[in-house]
Amino acid sequence: MAELVNRRINRLTLHLNPVQDLQVQHLEVLRCAGKVKAINVSTVTLSEYMRGKHRDIQEQVFAYFNSRPELQTPIEISKDEHRELCMKQLVGLVREGGIRPFRYVVEDPAKYFAIAEAVGSVDMSLGIKMGVQYSLWGGSVINLGTKKHRDKYFDGIDNVDYPGCFAMTELHHGSNVQGLQTVATFDPLTDEFIIDTPNEGAIKWWIGNAAVHGKFATVFAKLMLPTHDTKGVTDMGVHAFIVPIRDMKTHKTLPGVEIHDCGHKVGLNGVDNGALRFRSVRIPRDNLLNRFGDVSRDGKYTSSLPSISKRFAATLGELVGGRVGLAYSSVGVLKIAVVIATRYSLLRQQFGPPKQPEVSILDYQSQQHKLMPMLASTYAFHFAALHLVEKYSEMKKSHDEELIGDVHALSAGLKAYITSYTAKSLSTCREACGGHGYAAVNRFGSLRNDHDIFQTFEGDNTVLLQQVAGLLLKQYREKFRGGPLTVTWNYLRQSMNSYLAQPNPVTARWEGEDHLRDPNFQLDAFRYRTSRLLQSVAIRLQKHSKTLGGFGAWNRCLNHLLTLAESHIESFILEKFIEAVKNCPDESSRAALKLVCDLYALDRIWNDIGTYRNVDYVAPNKAKAINKLAEYLCFQVKNIARELVDAFDLPDYVTRAPIGVQTPSEAYSQYTQNVGF
């Protein structure tokens, strides 16, 4: 047995730490046209441009956890231990580390999301727990309440003396918030609301912080006011209420409140999800979060908004920050996975020409095609998510209605698109690292399991994409009515006129590299596809609605609508990437970003080449040229892959996978230690 172990160690040594006189063999790829000057990338300069002005606060988060190794989550940990560790991590970061995220939720959302990204990369459960405490529970108090609520609860939420929950989802209703069944009935005799769970389907379910730590909950319920007619009560629509659920001193469950543990989950087991049931729980009238609607002492309802639907829209609009945060955090997860998989692929050697050294597996075209477009997408998503955060921050300051609409559409689309892409990519990264990727220490399993639910909470991705498609159709109709188009959709004005004309037979045959790498060609191609999809689905909906009705027609065209929404989001992502390339002040960094941007664009065009060929937007020879250039760009990006992943500047303990560290000797040392050698 000892001989077998030694032989295995020696073999690992040769793979991860080749002897000095053997150089890693690199496979040569023929240039498709001409010669390209090698790009020298400064990791430091590129990283400074990427990470921006909130780099310092992220470094503070990383430094705190680096100084407290006992707060770093171990590989093997039970559900209950993980929950307690998560709470210690959050309390320690706030009270000992001096990081106070809550004050930035309104004052500087971009800074809050930067903290959230850093915290989530330490432990995704911690990132979600922090989001529940500050963005959901705290955010609901700040955004849906008024001054009296902020004065009463802000400090307790900020220093985690008031750990809380966000109780919206019910057992029978998740995405359909208007269908919630929990009721809050006003009692004018006692000046109280009575919170009731009328049936099992109305039990609040999957509520973070509820099972163990929460003392309060923002409960979403239908507000019922007594009337003097035969109905007895009037339904004023869904409102939010602060409901204490545990005693502040004893932590015992309060009378009328039932709390149950949702148990072990696929991932995020550091978050204590629970179920809440209310049996005639009385709360003061002041516990109504009354920014958009209030009830007076005598039971009269007042609101600045004239209808239930408008109040509901305003309420949900104030909660859009959760989607912004998930899109931003999902990019952070993708960065970690891409860093680990790319570093491993650069270090790992396997096979090679006869009687020559083995080559790096990233020199194989198949490995490049798995990882390099993914690396390009990570950069693209990074800049798109940054823009979304900037728009959200601007919206919180200006409260501009047009901007609110844009942020709603972008947050829905980007959250859905990025989280779905990241979920698929995590499995690809695991597979790209072979058997070693299956070891828990190398993080892919925990990343995949923890991130998976990102596709569901804060809005199911399929539902969110339908919202984007619906908004596109609304703008399409506005265009033909002569109405104004809001900022996000401006390109539709041009596309509906020029892009929907017959494709130019001359440009459809242009094959030159300069043309294919021209951002105008790339963006036009993306927008042309979106415009075609929009026009065709509008015609289909009109046709089917005559026989199936509106709902039936929508369902008949649903896959078409989802493709339309994804196409629009891809157009937006490319637009922001192109802008980021142009705005980069350093020449070498700009050249590297241009290369990565071109790969992102051409890889996407090639993946949907059938759409372009079907309408002769791209001639056969041009399609071949796109494929060849995309392959070559993969190779070129591979040559600077080390610098590109290092520019994310993630600390070693964040990418704490032995196969994802900087050098072969470090990888060998860490990996063998983790399996007991």
C-alpha cells in the first residue's frame, strides 16, 4: 500500500510541479489571418480598473476574515454548526470588524453591494444571511416604512440586536405575491392589527433567519378593513407589517406565533430557513409600514396612490434591490469558479506529442472552448452588473419614475440571465477539472449547491424573463403609437425602422477581421436578432389571441418570449462591455479587454448562427469566418488567461481550492495535506 501511495504522490508531483529542465509544451495554433501583436497585460492596472472605487471596503472584509481563521467556514460542518458560525461571522464583521453594511443600503448602495460580494465570496451562506438582515428585513423597514419606523428600528438592525426576517413567500404562493393569503385585519376597538394564517397554504415558507435567530419579521399580508355593509371587511391589497416573533430577552417564541424549521437544504445551510404561522397575533397599528398606505385611528384608509395595483407596484418596486444584489453576487460566484478552473487548467498537464513533455490542458482546443468564452462572459457580466448598481444608486437618490422602470427591467433581466448562466457554468468548471474538481476542498460542489437557489428566490428566472418580454412588447406598441421610448429601450426606435429591413447583401458577405471585430457590427447583430424576435412574437401573439385569448396566446408563445428577453439582455450586456473597453484609460488593459469583448460577442453570434443564416443576415462564408475568428480569439485569450483571472484580485483563502492556487508547488503541498499526507 505504501508503494502505491508513493507512486501516486510522485505522479501528482510530475503533473503539478514539473522538473525544471522540462518546459510545459504548448500546442501551436495557426493564425487565421496575419499576425497580431502580443498583449502585455498589467494585472495590477487591469485590476484597479475592474474593482473600482469600493476596493478598499472589500479589502477590509477580506482582511478581517483573514485575521480570524476560526471564522472561516470549514469543509465539513453540520447544519446547526454552520448556522451558528454564520451568525458569529455576521456579528463579528459588524461589531468587531467595524463594517456596517446597513447604513449604505440607502446612502451608498454601490458600497453595500461591494461588501455583499466580498462577504459572499467568504461564505455564500453569510452573504445571504447578511442580505436577509440588511437588504430584506432592514430594507423593508427603511423603504416601506416612514420616519417613525427608521427611528425605532435602525440602530437595532444595524448592530444585529434586532435580527429579522422577510416573510413574503407562502407555501402556496411564491412568485404570485398578489395571491398571498395571510391577512391583517384592523380592530378599531383596540387600535391593533390581527395577523392570521387562514390555512396551511398561507404558512410563510422558506423564511431566512426564522428557524433560529430572528426576533422580528416583515410580514406581507392582505390588509382588511372593517366596513358597515354586508361584506363586513374590505380588502385593501397586500401591505407589509412588522411582527415580533420572539421575546427580546428570553428568545422564546411569542404567543400565537408558530415557528418550524425547514430543515437541511441542497445548499446555503448556514441560513436558518423556517416556516411561520400566525394565530390571531395582535400588533400595534404603528407596525404597519405605511409609506404607501396608512390607516387612521378610526379605521380610515389613506394613500397617495389611487389603486391597489399601483400601491402593489410601488411596494415591490422598493424591493428591487434584492434582485440587483443577486445579479451582482452571482458574478462574484462566477469569478471564483472561473479563477479556480482556469488556474488548474494552466497547471495541469496531460498527454502530448510523442516523446515530448505533456502539455497544459488549457492548450487543448476543447478546454479553451469550455473556459475562455466563460471567462469573457464573466468580464461582460461584471461591467453590466456594475452599470446596474450605478443605475440603482441613482434611482434611490432621484426617485425618477422613468429610471425606476429601467432599473426594474434591467434587474429582472440581468438577475435571471446571469444566475442561470452561472449555475450552468459551475457544472462546466467542475467537469473541466476532472476528478480533482469533484473533491469538496476544491469548492465547486459547495459553490454549485449554494448558488443554485439564486435562480429561484427574489423572483423565479422564468417569471422574471417574462416580465422583460412584456416590457419589450409594451415599448414595441408605444413605438407604433408614436410615444416616447425610455432610456433602456432607445435602440428599438432605430431597430424597428432600419434593422427590420431586408439585410444588406453586401455587408452580409463581409468577412474581414476588422469588420468582424468592429463593435458596431457586433452590436448591430445582437440588436437585429432582438428586433426580429420582437416583431415575430408580436405578430404571433396577435394571431393566437383571436382564438386562444390573451393568456392562451402568451402560453403558446412562451418559449419565443423567453428567447426574446434573453436576446435583449445579451444586447445590453454587450453594449456595456463595449463602453467599458472604450473608457479604460490604460492602453494595454484596453487591448486585453477588447480581445475579451470580441470573444464574448463573436461566440454569442456563432452560438445562434442559425438565426442569422435563416434571414441571410450572415452569408455562409461569413459564418465560417466568424467561427474561425472566435476559435482564434479563444486561443489569444488563453495566452493571457493567467493575467485575466488574477485581475479579479481574489484573496487566496477565497479561492481556497488547492487546484486553484498560484503555483504548482503550492497546489501539490495543499492538496496532499488535505488528504492526510
